[in-house]
Amino acid sequence: MNERVAIVGVGWAGFRPKTPDLSYKEMIYQAAVRAYHDAKVDPRTDVDSFVTVAEDFHEGTSIADEYTPDQLGAVMKPMQTITGDGLHGLATAVMLVRTGLCRIVVVEGHSKASNILTLDSITAYAQDPVLNRPLRLNTHMVAGLEMNRYLHESGTDEEACAAVVVKNRRNALRNPLTSFGADLTLDEVLAGPPLAWPLGVHQTARPVDGAVVMVLANEQVARSLTDRPIWIAGIGWCNDTPSLESRSWATLPYLEQAAHMAYRQAGIRTPFEEIDFAEIDDTYAYKELQSIEALGLCGFGEAGALLKEGVFDLDGAFPVNASGGSLGAGHLLDATGLHRALEAVLQLRGEAGAHQLEDVQVALVQSWRGVPTTSGAVAVLTN
Amino acid sequence: MSLLQPDPQAPSVWRDNLPVTSRYTYGLAGERFFRILKDEGKIIGSICAACGATYVPARAFCERCMAELTEWTDVGLVGELHTFTVLFVDMEGRPLDEPELVGFVRFGDGGILHKLDADPDDLQIGMKMEAVLKPKAERIGAITDILGFRPVT
């Protein structure tokens, strides 16, 4: 078995709130051409298999996986679609390489959110049809319920959640791949319109369009293609019960499990000490704090205070979402995990530009599929 | 960057939609839960003899140990408010004229997610909440047979 798998090329298109000029295929094509150029591979001759992440209701097309090969150069090639987050796609690509079946695998994720005219209705259609959906409630209620219980049990306050927004949107001002960079005050965030109290509109990432493509290779091929491979040292994933009735409302046990899986592979015992920075879930501001804790970077209920002390700032001891996160860049739906992995790759290569972190060698990447899911995926990347 | 140059004069989009209509089988446990809610005005759960968990609403199998659940229990109409939220948008994302109070009321190891009939300022996590049911003649065997929960006075 081939033990080590590297990311040898990355490409992206976007990210912006609307893409009226490009079809989703053209957007993916742009990202793919960029990734293949970066990796110095020809998809028609060099790539052994392709993985995309896509969800039919987001695509607006039934059996959307049938529409994935052409824009990637994957016609007449092995191709599969994962209905999951981008990191689930990355995990699938890693496995294809590690089996030895494939030398080079491409993974793709995208969002054409601006073409989805009924996103809230689609998300509501993900609620349990018998127990929950008949109440005709917006699915942000799941986040409101979770945030309220998380604050209650952990002792975290609303100011800490607002501080996540201030940090991430300020970080976004340094990153050209973001749309929502802003220099806000805590009061401005807290005084914003409510969405699902205690959750406010400003604490909720807005969907954007974009595509991310990555080229993965086994160690031998990676070393022949590039002198700066980014290794996938560990990757894990886990789901809790889908039931709103039996899940935990304050903690993320599935994310703890996903992290254990990734840390075990990467040989990480003390993540805060051994990892340099993280790009993690901030779909809702409180999720960043809850995820920091579930990832074992601090104890339960400690993330809010550490964040307020500046530990997770761009120049802090452990930068979290230096890219601006989803609050700063916007949420790329199913491609969100790949967006975070992309930002981590750019940091580890020293190509992050104005938000580049100094001397970083190990990155933590994490993603969640959003309400109403309990699905977590974690990757550890090294340079 | 643009590898493909758009023509600003060109027609830009095609619109389409799909009416999706499905039916959802309640199943053995669901049918029992909703029949007893409709006929007797009771909330029932199921108990896992193997691991001791009480599932509310009742289900046919234990998600923790995969045992089949055959023991049913009436959990009453009063549970504990585990968490709550105030929703300011409707199912489609449009602003609501009247915000909606929603809570998760704990029964056993499960509970019921439903609307709350209360002043939000009076709500406290951990307080006792009572299910308000529709009159028997109007109940159809659905989660909407419960109108919501209100604080126990």
C-alpha cells in the first residue's frame, strides 16, 4: 500500500456572491485548468480517477453526477461523485491513491449558490419528513437551538461568538478570495438583525459561488512533479445520529471522533502544540468555538475566552481561519471543505499573500455539512 | 481571471423547477406512536432492554446497540425544556411578521421538537413544559396533533 499521499496542485474559480457570466461547468473548467497547470499534469493522459462532491438539490439536476466528467477532462475515465462535503471527497481520493489502484486522482467541489433560488426550502427538505418538517420551520432553527444550549452548558457568552465574526471578517480584508471583509466592532455584530435567537444574521455565513479542484498523487509521483508537495498526514470523518431527538445539542461528539481518526493517522497527541494553524467550520460563528473544543485544541467551554484573549488571531499563538473563513469568504456549500483545504495548502506553500502565517508546517482543516446534519470531517496537512 | 469571455448582450439564464411530491411511511413504531397520540392523546417512547435508553418518539430499533425495541412506555405530556430559539424567518427564508418560538423538550433520552406558546422572556432552559394537543376530533395522527408546548403553571 502507498502510505503517503500529497496534494500536488490546486486551482480555484471565484469566490463571489454571484457569477452571472459563467455556467457552473465553465467555473469548474477554470478551476480545473488552473489546478492542472499548477500540478503540471494533463488530465487526459496523467490522471487515473476523478472524484467530485455534489448534491442533486443544490445542482438543480437529478443524477447530477452524470454531468461531472467533461469540465474536468474526465470523459472516458473512472469518475465518481460523493454526496458529502469536500473533505469527504478528499478522503475518497486519498483512499483511491492509497490502495495503489491510482497514482494521480483529482477531487473537485463547487457551489453555484446564486443559481439556487430556493436554498432555504431545499435545506428544509433535509429535515425529518415526519417528525420535524410538518412544523414548517426554517432550518436555521437547528443552529439557534444548538447555539443556545452550547452557550448554556459551556458558559460561553454571545460576545465571544460576535468576536469570531469580528476576527474572521477582519482577516478577510487581507485575502482577495473573500467577499465579506469588514472592520466591525463587537457591538455592531451584536446589534445586527436576529435570525434564530441567540443567533444573528451577522453570525451566519452567506452562500457564494466558486469551484475548487485539487490534484493528489502518491509519494513517488508527487516528488517527480513538485518540490513542494503538501502531504495529507491524516484524514478522518464521522457522523452522529441524524435525529434531532437523540443528538447532543451542546457538544460535537462526531467531530471529536473524526479528529481522533485524523490525529491517529498523523501521530498527533497534543493538537494545540503540534499543529500550527487551523481552517475550520464557521458556518455560524458559535460553530468555530464549538469546533475548536471538539477538535481538542482546548477544553469544553474554554474557546470563547481564549478567542477573546487573541489566541486564535492572525498573530496569535494558534491562528484559526486566518483566511477569513466562511464568514469572511462566504460559504461554498458542498465545496466548503475543499475551500478550507485550499487555504491551508496556500499557507503551507507560503503563497497566502497578505495573510501569510510565519513558519507553518502543520495545518488542521475541518468541515461540517451544515444544518440539519451531524457530519464532520477533519484533515491534517503538512509541508 | 477569465478564460472564457462573456458577451453582455447574450441571453443569460434559463429557468426551470421540479415539483417534488413524496409520501413517507410511518413504519411500525411511527404508526404506533401517531395512533396513540391521535386516539389516546399520549406521547409514547420505546425502551431498549439491552442498553436502557428510552427513545421518544418511539422507534423500532436502538441506534446505539441495534436491538429491536418492543417495550413501549407512556412518558406523559410534561417534559423539560432542553433548549429553545426564536425564529425570525419562515421556511423559505422570508422575514416573519411574528417571530416563532421553537423548543426542544426532553422526554427520556429523546424528546419532541415543537413550537412554544410562551413569552420568550419567561423561558428558562430546564423548566417544565407541557404538550398542548388538538381536540381529539381534529387529530389526524401527525406531529401537528401537538399544537406546541407551554410552561407548566
